[in-house]
Amino acid sequence: MGTLFQADQKSLKELEANTGIEFEKLKESLETLEKKHYIIKEKEEDGFPRYSLSGKGRHHAEESIKDGNRELLSRLNEEEREQLELLLRKLLP
């Protein structure tokens, strides 16, 4: 779902290239995610499906990212978190 979180409307070939997951396994995973309403599959004019995150899928991806960030930051002490914040402020506009 991370690849779809970064850019919607991906084809199966694009998802395969971006994730490195083999075609059949990827197709299986996409079908499961579609059944759970995490993604939406739409056929384009060329007849090939394109995949996007649904609202539910986008929310789940955002929550997963937040949880991962919390877990990552929990490994730092307060001083290290402050140093990281200062460095990020310098790097990010």
C-alpha cells in the first residue's frame, strides 16, 4: 500500500516494478486488498486495470506510518530527538 500511498493510479506492471513482488503474488495481494476495501481497481480506456487507495486504505496507510514513526522515535532519548528535530529543520524547508 505504500507505493499507492505515494502515487495513485498505478498499473500492475508499475506496482510490480516498484515493489519487486512477483506478478502472481502481487495480483493475489491486490485482490485481497480490494476485497477488504483498501484499494480500488478501475479499468482504463486501454482495458488494463489501475489501482488506487480507497479512503479506508489511505487512512490505514497514514496510521501505519504514524505508528512506525512513533516506534522509530521511541528508540531515541530526549536529547537525541531534539538533535534530530534540529537537523531535520535545517534539511527541510
